[in-house]
Amino acid sequence: MDIRRLSVSELRLNTRDILEGVKFLHRRFVIATHGRPMAVVVNIEDWERLSGETLVDRAEEGEEPAEEA
């Protein structure tokens, strides 16, 4: 999958469209400021797969949330 590079200004102007593309089409973006990468925007499922972390609240899917220590 292609990773598109965006400036912070482009992100600011098109936030909703960008986030919908990330959520529904699994698009990926590198956000740059002054030409230097500063952040990556990816779909939550992609993030969980790549990082090994779980960020989605599973309670919404019918599972009980884990208790914190």
C-alpha cells in the first residue's frame, strides 16, 4: 500500500477526508512539517497489528474491559 506524504497545512484543510480514507480505505499518511516527517496516520487495526498494542475498547464489541492494576 502506498504511503502519501502530507504537510500539516494539507492535514488541517482536509482532516475529515483524510481520516475517512484512513478508516475506510486503509490509506496511510506521513505528516511533515518543513519537509521533515513528524507523524504517521494509519488505520487503528493496522496500528494494533504493527505495534502489538490493543487500542480499541473491546467493551464496545461485547467483551468486558480488562481491570487495571
